[in-house]
Amino acid sequence: MILNDIFILMKQELMLLGIIMILLIIKVGKDWSNESLLNLINALLLINVMSGFMMPAEGFLFGDMFKTNSLITLEKNILNIGTLIISLQSYSWLKNHKHLIEFYILMLSTLLGMFYMVSSGNLLMFYLGLELSTIPLAAMANFDLEKRKSSEAALKFIISSAFSSGLLLFGISLLYGTAGTLSFTEITSHLTNTPLQIFSFVLILAGFSFKISVVPFHFWTADVYEGSPVAVTSYLSVISKGAVLFVFVSVLYTVFKPLAEVWYNMLFLLSVLTIVIGNLFALRQDNIKRFLAFSSIAQVGFILVGISGSSQMGTASVIYFVLIYIFSNLGAFGVVSLVSAIAGKENISDYRAFYKTNPFLSWVLTIALFSLAGVPPTAGFFGKFFLLIAGAEQGNYILIAIAALNMVISFYYYLRIVKSIFMDPNEHPIEKLTIPMMPKIALFICLAGIVVIGLWSSIYEYIYSLSTGF
Amino acid sequence: MNIYSYIALIPLLPFAAFVLLGLFGRKYFNTVSGILGTFTLGISTLLSLATAYQYFFVDGKVDGVFTQIIPLKYTWLQFSPNLSIDMGIILDPLSVMMLVVVTFVSLMVHIFSLGYMKGEERFATYYSFLSLFTFSMLGLVLSSNIFQIYMFWELVGVSSFLLIGFYFEKPSAVAAAKKAFIVTRFADLGFLIGILILSFHAQTLDFQTLIARLTDPQSSQMLSITTASFMGISMLTWGLVLVFAGGAGKSAMFPLHIWLPDAMEGPTPVSALIHAATMVVAGVYLVGRLFPVFVFDGAALIIVTYVGAFSALLAAVIACTQTDIKRVLAYSTMSQIGYMMFAMGVSGKGGEEGLGYMASLFHLFTHAFFKSLLFLGAGAVIHMVHSNDMKDMGGLRKLMPITHITFLIACLAIAGIPPFAGFFSKEEILLAAFHSNKLVFFVALFTSGLTAFYMFRLYFSIFWSKETQQHSEHHDEGPLSMKIPLIILGACALLAGFAPIASLVTSDGKEIETHIDVLFSLTPVLLAITGILLALSLYKKESDKATKVANTFGGFYRTAYKKFYIDELYLFVTQKIIFNLVGKPSAWIDKNIIDGMMNKLAEGTGVVSTQIKGLQSGKVQSYALYFFFGIMGLSALFIYLLK
Amino acid sequence: MNEIPLTHILFVSTALFFIGMYGFFTRRNMITILMSIELILNSVNINFVAFNKYLFPQNLDGIFFTIFIISIAAAEAAVAIAIIINMYRSLHSVDVNETSELKF
Amino acid sequence: MNLNLLILIPFLTAMAVLFCKGLKQVRAVALLGSGLQLILALGLLYRFYDERAAGNLSQMLFEFNYHWFAPLNINYHLGVDGISVAMILLTSFVVISGVLVSWSMDTLNKEFFFLLIFLSMGAYGFFMSLDLFTMFFFLEVAVIPKFLLIGIWGSGKKEYSAMKLALMLMGGSALVFVGLIGLYFNTNIEGAHTFDLLQISKMKIPVEAQMLFFPFAFIGFGIFTALFPFHTWVPDGHSSAPTAASMFLAGISMKLGGYGCLRVATYLMPEAAHAYAGIIILLATIAIIYGAFATLMQTDLKYINAYSSISHCGFVLLGIGMLTQISITGAVMQMVSHGLMTALFFAAIGMIYSRTHTRMVAQLGGLLKVMPFISAVFVIVGLCSLGLPGLSGFVAEMTIFVGSWQNPDVLYRVATILACASIVVTAVYILRATGKTVLGPITDTHFNKLGDALWNEKLAAVILIVGIMAIGILPFWLNDLITPGSQQIILQTGQNIMLK
């Protein structure tokens, strides 16, 4: 029974679809106050998260266009959790926003797109998921409608992504020309390392790289992150990036396995470039969102190092790192979004003496930054360590050495913010902020995640055990 | 348990006094702390006298030879199965004699200080430091392990630092203490390396074993140390010379003597203790301790001889020109220790050959008494006059009869006039030198004349010279506690010459025959008398004769007065060369080059970061262009180049 | 039959691709830039159709793909134009060079 | 004895501190916690001797092994040998006196004590780890609190110093990281890799791999212990840090490096250690001499101690480089001794500074008159630094010298002689500093009004002095403690020069 299968295998997608439908109905119906709407939506998202963990299933749908298994379910759950946290964090910003429901509809649509993308077993499906997760994001980026920067960010995002998807499609078309099929499982057997295939692979790789901001395909990142509303920035930086990373890992390890030698060297080159350039740019940013953009570019460089390892360890460490990265980055963005929404300040220099007025937020931001930097006992340490172990598995110690030394540079800029918060004097520090309930919950979730995910080894072991699939 | 176990108490009692007085003395019993210190030391003295009796006259001798007894030995630090620092006690004629000398002189100083330091705010501290010094010195002479001796050696250095710098508010005292410590520390470096060399080859740190191994030509250790060489000189020579360097530092031998005159900044009784009888002779003791090994290495002994002889002469010349009475005494000490050193140097081992060894230690013994007497006498004078300078003194003989008499005795003793103590010991030294090295003999002879001259210059300047005295209003000679030690030491200076050292303390433990050859001793005695007469004519009455004589010597006098500019030379080397040419550049390099490198590295990263910011131009089309170049670059690289 | 060979068609699609590319890099008008992207997408469409027709006629993968691309391109253009309109409100211009407030 | 207690107690203390209100509660809890640490450490010493006396000869005692990240063979593996016990003792001594010295910390006291105790947890964990991953974890745990401690509570150009210190130490740990990864992938247990220190030590790591990764590990750890030319964080870091942080920094964290050099670099890569010994000795000798001469020129008390630390830590590296059993024992002793001594030195400087508000030697003088206790402490620690017998410095340095001399290579001997010569220079700078500050006339009439040490400061100083003297007067217990450990390391290198 295909319908039966759909209900079982696509339950996460259907759940999302349901929420979108409810929101549409509310939109059409009578007016709700923003607060109650937010409460409702967050409750729905919480249900969504919890339901994701129930009844895991494994199987294929529509030929092999859609597939799911426990790893993919886990990946979707991770994305769900991230979305919930972002939703909780943007409470202060959305509370007074006119187009609250639209925002959620767009966001959940992109999430749906990502789900399809993660589950895709076919290039067509993948492409559809990718576009579904991209185009609404452009609209979301413009959600501070009256701000010019927001529009500019959206414009840059839509133009760049259209361009990149054009090139990606060109690559896919060439691949189709040489392989004659769009199905992941079948393409593999047709890959023979011809120049045309390598060329098409480079184009596809560029498409992925664009989404996860790998140098030199990253230029849009900083501008878009800076201009967009904080909620969108954090969504872009963790959820959208995370989803593409999940696909990227599985595509590289399964579909493009015959080209392993090529992509291994490419990743080597790209990861070094990404880490170095990301770090160098991050060094001298003053806008904290822009800073986080570049730091996330550098983080992606580390992820590429991990991917260049062998399949199981590489997959496990990448998924693990993304999980940690979601909590760490959202911890930082949570504070940033609060400060931005309430105090309207987004510069690092505004954060001077932040600790005097807001000790709790300062600690959250500090711990989140430490986790991003990879300082124990936060989870970021474990994440980075395992990524680099995975990367070293092939014996490429030069890469590891470069990565390790770049961690030092990254320490500098993370510590620079910590320094501002704790040590620099400031005549007019950000005033004492009252934190609403929901962002507070979000921050606590992030803190718990940062502490627990690293020290509690079962999480890594669980991911590792699932990663055997490839 | 050995019957000698109580010996451990001899050093430990002063140590207990140090701890007690140092921690609680000042707060709780400042005034009685002197009595307490003296009392504990008195017990130690009695014990050491008992030890001496027990050892020399009861059971030290086995078959006519004094043997070494190790009554106590605890492993303190085990480096390896072979090498360990042991805390032990060694008893042999040398150490027992030193034990007596140290405790006795120290006791005298303790008693003297009761009066001298009375009213001092840090009275208890003073006594605790004295006790610490005595403890270290006793530990030094009793050491059975070469590393143990090094440890106490350092402790002696530190406690002398504390004592010299006792008047810590006087910058000159602090400077002198620093100088004394650093110079001897520098010398100790040689000692340390010497220990490393000797112990590495002998594979032991224990004196007995070390000496046994390094005096047996057949032993593998002896073979290894004599065959190994560095810069063409055998390791044995290196080791011994370096050890001697350490001894020379403590004993103020040229060129490491510069600290001694300055060290007179300390309280005068301290000088009597440290710079007359105990610490400064540690070098002689050290050479004596390792004498059996030294005998096997002619080169080392020659160095000992010439360093000793030269120091004796140099110091005597300088002493003739100084006007600070304590400095005169300091140089005289240096000169006398020079005597002891070269006596060691000219000695051989066993029988008549070993005369020098015996003579040296004999002189050490007698010198301890008369030199500490001289210092204490000078202390009494200073106590009265409140000045160190000869010019402020004169005509004191009536005011301080006891001091005067005892001082005279000491002067006669050091000048070598029979039957005072110095005569006998000096006689033996000259005899030993005469037999083995004529050059050294003549130097020594000349020096002994000079000695008589400068000592009596001192004597006449203090006690005669001017007749009338103003500064005598209500002072008397000082309390009883200051007089008693003078009297006792005076008696010793008179009688110590008759002590049977020759039959007790010899290089091989056997007695040697000594006799006074009247013909031979005529020359030095006549020379001494000449010196005394010269001093008499120049300094008995206040006149400008002395100045005239000084002027006739002109440049030489000035040079000698300036101590041959050795201090200035050292100052130049340390201040100008070490500080300016090594210290400052190191600090500069660290700040600017090495640290600068790190900072530049960071700055460079920042500069690169600024340079490349133009890439992120904000124009979406150029972003796309980079995107496109990226694709083209990757394709070209991987299709054409890396294929 | 005088069929047009595949290479000719590929030549056309490649030319379209680069024309689109060139337009994208050089035009200053945002709308023109969007049109250039449409050119690129169309070259992709031609590729898909041609490959499907010539090489793998047994399936319709390429054709389907083309249909999806067309529809998505429409959606993309719609969103992009909406953003451009919004941009125009504050900027009063459609010159892409003026949207470089966010940089470095 | 459960070693986890030594991690748990600091952790719980740190947490408890966070929930305290007001300085009084905070410091009481901190003191209680650090007192417990001290008791635990002493108990550990006692139990250790007990076990050894009972004939338990296994290399590590009280092992605790928990499979942490099973897929990667990462274990949470604790265990101690004599060397670790010595370092743990050192840590507990420094921690409690650090807490006591900061008794009246007035700004952000809760955070201050939290970080201090958190740091100590890292140090304990590091010294007990028998798994390279766990070790690295704790190593980094001990780094970042220092950044905050210096940056927030420091003085002078604190931000610069804090940043410099954090970056250089992080750079060091990055190098260590590469070394560890390299080691990991060169191990082989039935196809899997391991981080377990004991297992690796029983394996033969290929010599080429050793030659490649030894420098990473050694230099990485070396940066922590002021290896020339990577020592520049030391002067700035120490001088800007608040008193307790300086004590921790010099007393504990510099020792992390020395311990790592010994336990990881030398022990696990013995052949490479032999091959690189010449370079290590060269760098160590330069550090010793050059540090000493650079100290001569310093005018700030904290700089004096910082530069002298460079010189003294050079001895540690020298001892390690000489690769004889005695010299390695000496190196460990020097770590313990220097830790206690330098902590005391900083404590004394802090006490002086908090009263006179200056650390410049030229502005101080005659303090003995007004603050006899502090001055006496200052003199004692100075004497310890210049190697006075009866204090710990002497024992450690002499052991290193004797041990170094056992290595018969002529060039190594020259290095030894140069190292010996540095103690003369040490005497010069210590006496200059002491002579000017403590002795001499009072330079500033304000000083007359200043009081002597308070009870907490006295207690802190006494605790450290007891440690110093316990080693200085009765060194054999420490020696017996360390020797089996250093023997193990020497056996590992397989070319024991003593046995030749």
C-alpha cells in the first residue's frame, strides 16, 4: 500500500505540512494576537520535534526518489530541534512583527524543502528540495521590510543563489548526459572519471559549496548574514547549512564514490582555503552577525577536513559536529538576537562591559563562543577533535597541522569578543535586558546541549552506529 | 648505636637554637636570647672537647695510626645505587681539631657579643644567625660526603650573608653581604663542577670511598679519571683544581679575595667568627680533606702553592697601607690563609714529607685563636671609639688595659715571636717550604717580616700614637662578657703553640717528629723584630714620618692602598661587560626580537586580513565572477594538472 | 533522415550558457541580470531535452527535469522581482552597483 | 583510593561557589574545597606509599578506566605513579594557598574563585590521565580560565597579556594535538587505534613517525613550560595576572608542559627523544642562561620572577633532554620545587604590592623593618630560588646537575656547566632584588604605616614554605616517590646510559 507507506515514511514531512496548513487556515481566519500565535506555533513545533522521534521507519518511496532510514530521521530531528530553538529565540523580534504567520509559513516551507533534500534519492528530487529550501529564504531575508540592508541582503541572496543553481543545473545536465540517469544509486555505476564528469562534478560541488559557504563560493554569506534579521541569519547559518551538509556527506560518500580520489584532493584544497580565508576575514569584523558569518565559514572549513576522512568516521563526525554547531551557534545567536531585538545593537564594540549589566547573557555568549572555538569541556571541543581525527585518518597530517594552527587564529577572534564582554570598559553599556520566557528556555536548551552533547559519549556512539549505513 | 652518636648533638644544638630564636626569639624572649644561644653552644663546646679527648687520647688510635671513624650515616638523597648524598659524621684528626676550634671560637664570640650587641633591637635575630652559622660550620667540618660538605658550604655562605648584612639598613652592609655571597658563589660553581667530575669518575660521593678509589692507582675509577681529559688536562687535575677554586673562594685567595675586606661591614664579633677562625679556613680544610687525592696530582698542588704564596704576599702588602683597622685584619687573615694554603701545596704525604700538611693545620689552629682575639680586641676598640679608622684612635692603652695586653699578645703571636703561638706554626710552615720550594720560602719569609710590620703599625696606631684622649668621658672598657673572651683567647694565643698538633693531626695519621732548629728560626724572628722596630719608629709617636715613607713609595703605595685596583677591575667586568654586554642585550633581544617576532606574526596576520578585505567588495556580480573563477580553477586543476 | 547532430544542439546550449553568463557579469540592471539567469536555465533545459532525446530516449527523466526547471525559474523570478521592487522603494534605482552597502 | 574524587571535589566546589552569596560564603566554600583537595592529595600520597609498601608494583596505581568514546577507543583512564602523585601534591598546595592569598578579592569574587578552582580541576585531571585524549581535554580545560583570570582581574596591559598567553598556549596545544593524532594513527591494536598511554608505551611506534611527531608534541608542551624561543608569554602573562593567577600560572600550568614533555613526548617516543636530545638541550641551555641574564635587567618584581621562571623551567627541560634516570628525577623535582617556590614568590610579591602599590624594585626598600613576616618570606623564597641547601631548589637543581653529568657527551657536559653557571647569575639577581626591596633604608615614608601579613596570607605562605622545606630538608621521600617513575621512562628509552 503506497498510501500507507507514505504515512509511515513521510511522517515528518506530513507533520510539517500539517502545521503549514494550520497556519494558512489561521491566516485566512480571524485575527489572533501575536503572543498567543507564537505560543501556539511553538507548541506545534515542540510536538513536531517530539513526534519526529517516534516510530522510526526505513524504506523507499516513489521508486527510489525518496528514501528514509534512522540516520535520515535523526538528521531531520536535528533540524527540527534547531528550528524550534530559533523559533523560541526570535520571540522578541516576532512579537511585534506584522507578518508573523507568513514568516513561519516560509520558514517551515524551507524546512520541508530540506527534508526532501535530505531524503532525496534522485537528482531531481534533490534539486526540488534545494530550491524549495532556498527561494523562501530569500523572502525571509527581506523580512525587515523597511530596512534597506535587509532588502539588499535578500537581493544578493536571490541573485547569487539563482546563479549558483543555474550552474548546478548545468552540472546536473552534463552528468545526466554522461550517465543517462538521475537516480543516485544508478549514477554511481556510470561514473568513470572522464573529464566531462569531473567538470560536471565540479559544477555540482560548487552548488553545494555555495550553500555551505565554502571559499571561493562564499561571498554572499557575510553580506546576507549581516543584512538579514537575526532569526533568518541564525536559520541560514545552522539549519540550511546543516541540511546541505547532511546531503553533501551522503552524496560524496555514496554517489560520487568512484570519484573519491578527485574530490578528496579538492576538499583538501577547499578546506584549507576556507579555513584560512574565513579566519582572516573574521579577524577584523565589527558587526557581530557578520563576524559570526565568517566564523561559520571557518567552521565549515573544519567540517570539510572531517569529510575528507573515511566514510563512517567522517559521516559520524560531521553529523555530530553539526549537532554541536547548532547548539553552539544558536547559543550565540540567541544572545545576539535578544540584544538586537531589544537594544538594537549589533556591533562587537557595543558589547563592551556587557558582563556588568547582563551576566547571564554574557556567560551564555561566552560559553557558546568557547564551544565554537573548541574549548573543553564544551561540546565544540569534542566536535572539532573528532572532525580532525576523521580527517587525519587518511594520513594527511599537513591538513591537520594547518587546521590546528588555524584554530589558534580562531581563538583570537572568539576571545576578542569575550574580552569585550568582560574586560573592556564602557561608558554606556547595553542596559539590563529582561529576557522573555521563551528565549530563556531556548538559551537553556543551548547551554544544556553545549555541555551534555560533548561529555555524554552515548550521543556520539549512537550517531556513529547509525553511520554504518554507507 | 655508636658511642660517638652524641656528636650529632654538637651541630644540632645550635640548629635548635637557630630555629627557636629565629621563630620566637624576637617576640617572646629577646633579652635572654643571647644567654640561651650561648648556653646551647656551651654544651656543644663541652661535647666537642669531650669528643676530642675521646678521639685523640682514648680510642682514635689503632696501631699508632689515627683512623677515620664514621659514627653516623643516613642516606639523605639516593641518586642511583652508587651515588647518594649521605648525612654523616666523619671523625678523623682533621675534623676533630676543627670541631674544637669552631665551637671554641664560636663560644667566645657568643660570649663577647652578649656585651657587644647589648641593646640591639634584633638581638635574638643576631643570635639565631650566629647559631645558624655555627651549625653550618660544624656540619661542614663533620661532613662525610662530598655533597654534604657542599651543602653546608652553601649554608655557611648564606649565614655569613645574613650576618654581614645584619645592619640591613646600611646600604654598604647590604652591598658587602651581596658581594661576599656572590663572589663565593662564583667560586662554588667551580667546587660544584669539581664534585661532578670527581664523583662521576669515582662513582661515589662518599669521602672515604672516593679517597680510597682515587688513591689506588690500580682501581678502574682512578684509571678512568686519569685517562679522561679535557683540553689536554686530565680530569683528575680539572676536578681537583675546580674543587680548590671553591676553597679559594671561601678562603679569600687571590683573585677571589675581594669580598673579604668589604665583609667587615658586619658586626665585629661576626668578623671574629667568620673571617678569622672558621669560614675562611674552610678552603684549607677542604684541601686537607681531599689531601690524599691532591697528592696524586702534582699540577693541582702547584696551583695551590702559588695561589697561596701570592695571596700571602699581596695581602700583606695591601695590609701595610690600609687605615681601617678591620680591613687591616682582614688582609692579614688573607695573608695567613695564604700561608696555610701554600703549606698544603708544598706538602707530600706521610712522614717528614707531610710536614707541610701538619704545619698548615697547626697554623690554622693557632691562627684561629690569635686572629679571633685580634678581631674581638678591635671590636672592643670600635665599641669604645665608634669608628673603624686608625686616625680616630691612639693612646688607648691606659683606657683599655685588658684589650691592650691581649691585643699585644695576639700581635706578637701573629708576628711569630717566640714563645707565642704563631711562632711555632709559622716555623713549621717555613721549614716545609724551605725543603721543597725555595721561591715560596723567600716569599713567605718576606711576608712574615711585612706581617710583623703591619700588625705593629696597627698596634701602635691604636694604643700609642697620640697621648691625649678626648673621647673617654664615661666609657670604660666594656662589660665583663667582653673581657672574659679576650682573656681566654689571650691565654690561648700564648699557649696554643705548645699544643701537640704534630703528633695528632698529620697527613697519614702517624706522629711526626718536630724540632725547633734555632739557626733556622733566627732569620724569620729577626725579620719580624725588624718589622716591629720599623713600625715602632714610624707609628709609636704621632708624626709625619709615616706619610713621608709612604710618599717615597709613591705610585706603588697608592696602588697598594687602592688594593691594586682589583675591585675596580671586577666592577668593570661585572657592571660594564656582564650587565651591558650580556644582560642588556638579552633583555633587549627578548623584548624586541623574540617577542617582537611573535607580535609581528600577529600583526602580519592582521595586515593580510586588511589587505584582502577588498575581495568582499559588496558587489554581487564580482561575487559571481569569483564563483565562476573558482569553478574554472578547480576544473582546470583537476582535469589537466592533477590527472 | 537529415537529423541535426547532438553536437550542434549542445553548441547552441553552451553558447546560450555563456551569453547568459556574460550578461550576468556585465549588466547593471537587476532585471537584465534576472534575464541572464533565465538564459542560463534555458541552456540547461536544452541540454536536458537534447540528451534525453538523443542519448537516452527510453526514459523521460530529462524532459521532466526541464518542466520542473521552468516552473521553478518562474517562482524564482517572482520572488526576485518582489525583492527588487522592495529594493526600488528605498533605492529608487535598479542599478545593481548601488546595492553594495554591505561589504568587507 | 578513587582518583575521580580529585576531579569531582574541585568540580563540586566550583559549582557550589556559583551558588554562593557574598564574599564570605564564596571564600569559605573555596577554602573548604581546596582544603579537601589538600587532604585528598595527602591521603593519596599516604595510600600510594601504603600500596607500594604492600608490594603492589604495577606501574600505575588506583587505575580507573571507563570507555568513553568507544568507536574511537577513547577512554577516560586515570591512574597515578609517583611522578603524578608529586604533581598532584604540588597542585593542591598551590591551590589552597592561592585561595588564601585572594581572600579579600573584592571584584567579581564568585567568578574569580570559580575559575581558580575550575583550573585546578583541569590540572588534577591532566596529571592523572593515562589516556592522551583525556589528557588533552584537561590540558585545554586548564588554559582558558587563565585568559579570563588575567584579563578580568589583572593589572597593567592585561588584555594584551591575556590574549598573548591564551594564543601562545593554544598554539602549544594545537601542536600537541597534531602530535597526539600522529601517535594515535601509528598505534595498532588489532586494527584499531588507541590513545591509551600504557598501551602505546608497550607498542613500537615506527621511528619515522616518532621523528615526525616528537617535535610537535615536545614543542607544544614546551610552550607551556617556557621553551625558548616560545617563552614570551611568560613575562607578560605573569606580570599582568592577579596574584593567585600568577601563582597558578607559574606554579601549576607551566608544570603541565613539563609533565607532558616527559610523559607523552619522551615516554612514548623514546627513539625520537634520543635523536632530538641535542636540540632540546641546546634550547634548554639557552633558556637557562638567557633567562637568567634577561632577569638581571628587570626592574619589576613580577618580571624578575617571570624571567627567572624561564630560567628555572629550562632546568626541567635540560633534565628531560639529558635522558638519564637521575636527571629525569631531577626534572620532576624541579617542577615540584619550582612550582612551590614560584607560587610563594608571587604570593610575597602580591602581598608587597597590595600594601605598597608598587612592584618596581627602585621604589621599594627597607621593607624588613615594616613587614618582617612578608620580608622573611621574600628572603626565604629568594634563597630557595638561588638554590640554598635545606630548601627545595637546591635538591632539585643538584639532582639535575648530577644526572646531567652522567651523560658522558662532551657537549652535553658543556651545557651542564653553563647551567651550573646560571646559578651564580641567579644569586646576583635574587640578591639585587632582595637587597633593594627588603633590606636597605626605607625609601618611602608611607611605608612606615603599612602593616604586616594577615592571618590568611601567613597561612598561605606557611603552607608553601612547609612544602619547600619538606623537600629541602627531607628530600628522600620525594626522591623515592619519583624514582620508579623516571626509571620506567628511562627503561622505555632503552639506552640507559648508566647501565652502559
